[in-house]
Amino acid sequence: MVSEVRDVGPGPFGSGQQAAPIAVGEQAAMPSGEEAVDRGEALRVEGVSKSFGLVQALVGVSLSVHHGEVVALVGDNGAGKSTLIKVISGVIAPDEGALYVNGERVVVRSTNDAAACGIRTIYQDLALADNLDVVENLFLGRELFRGVGPLRRVDFGAMRQRTAAVLSELGIGTIPDSRALVAQLSGGQRQTVAVARATLDNCPILLFDEPTASLGLKEAHNVIELVRRLRAQGTAILIITHNMRQVFEVADRIVVLHLGKVGAVFRTSSTTHEAVVKAIMGKAS
Ligand SMILES: Nc1ncnc2c1ncn2[C@@H]1O[C@H](COP(=O)(O)OP(=O)(O)OP(=O)(O)O)[C@@H](O)[C@H]1O
Ligand SMILES: [Mg+2]
């Protein structure tokens, strides 16, 4: 049985290191240096449960992500990570539980509801429109226009320029032509389009479901750099990855899901790979 923990958020400025995982009733110490500014809670998930028939994908899951914080959500295949992200982003209705954005209870029944709450998601199963080109995918549902009234037109020029800027900001040089249909792109190229799409409008809360899974080394590095930049701008980021190196590179805290439950919560600066891996496997540390 894994240790029982609760999610405590970054808390106030603190001193010293905590033994990992962060145990019930303890306050988590802020890590030192650049991360030591608590900008308040952006997202809180409380007591979320979801079953698919006999499969209990999530059982009373609670966690929080603060503004300017990266929380890694880790766990074995089937632990419930994607299901949780889908609940937060309005794709799946939970059986129980509540979501809070900036401390306010919100009801999210669709991805539009989530977007209205400032939540944007990059899904593991990418959800791009194959028959549209890169620019159209980036701006799908939020096209740029110029002119007014009957003269109002989609501004393809502005959308192309913005696409080029976003792709270059992401350091993406592997998409030769932003007019290419997404169906013609490689898996990694599609993933970079999905990342670019999610970061286009500076959403305050970003959920990433394995954003680097099929990326090459350089692109994966660029995505991690982007996550760092977004955090510095105050974005709250919940990121699923199986890549432990990335977890330790980028996350402030690590939430481990095991068989649909929060098995442990760690402060990255005061834990080890070994402790996290043990929690992922459901072993007490
Ligand atoms: N739509 C669905 N219908 C039925 N069962 C589902 C559905 N979605 C997820 N599940 C089940 O819920 C459990 C959790 O799945 P989920 O996709 O959340 O896992 P995960 O942690 O994201 O795993 P992975 O690391 O492999 O992506 C699994 O047992 C899965 O089979
Ligand atoms: Mg998944």
C-alpha cells in the first residue's frame, strides 16, 4: 500500500527541505531560486472519481496546480492520467468530484467550457483535423478576421504570420510548409502542431498529455524549454510524461497516480528518481 498523502500546493515561502513524499498534514516547502514565488492556486481538482463499467479509472483524486508552477502527473499505463486530464478539460464527465479555477467552483461540461475557464489541453490522441493545413489547425475555431460587417474576411495572411512566429518561437524547423495538410505530417510534426495550437492564446492553465512522446530530441527539448518559459510567465501547467528525466528537469511537484488513486505527491527538489519510481509501482517508500 502506498503512503497516504494529500496535495498541499506550493504553500507559503518556506525554508528547509521536506522528506518525500509530502505527508498528510505537512506543509510543502517552496523550492529555492526562481520557483520561489507562490502566485496562488490556479486549478484544484477535488475528489474526482470516474468508472468505465467495472474499471475504476479514478478514485477520489485531488490535486492542485498553482500559477507559475509545473506539476508532473505520472503513473503506469492505465493509472488514470489521461482520464483525469479529460475530466479537467470537459471531455469526460466525472461520476463525482469538483473543479476549482482560481478558487472558484466551476462546472466544465465541454472543451468550450474549459476554454472559457482558461484551460487548454493537448491530448495524447491529438485531435487535429487531418484535412486542414497547419495554419488552419492552429486557428481552428478561433480564426483571425479583418474588416467589419459584410467586408469581414478571414485574415489568412495574419494567421500565416502568427503561425510562422509561433513555430519559430517553439524552435520548430521540421515543418517545411505551414500550408501542408496535417494528414501529410509525421507523428512528431503533428505533435508539434498540437503543442503550438495549445500555446497560441496564452491560456493561464495548460494541460499536456505526453507532449513529447513522439518528438525527436531537439523538438522534445524545445517543448520542455517552452514549458519553462510559460511557467516563468505565470502559466499553471499539468504535464503527463513517462520520461523521468523530463519530470526532474521541469516539474516543481510530482503527483503519482496508482490504480486511479493519488499514491504520492513529491516536491521535485527534495525527492529522488527511485522514490518516484517506487510510488509509481505502488510500493511504499
Ligand atoms: N473511454 C473509455 N472506456 C472504457 N475504459 C476506459 C476509457 N478510457 C480509459 N479507460 C480505462 O481507464 C483506465 C485509465 O486509463 P487512462 O487512459 O486514463 O490511463 P493512463 O494513465 O493515461 O495510461 P497511459 O500511460 O497508458 O496513457 C484504463 O484501465 C483504461 O482502459
Ligand atoms: Mg494516457
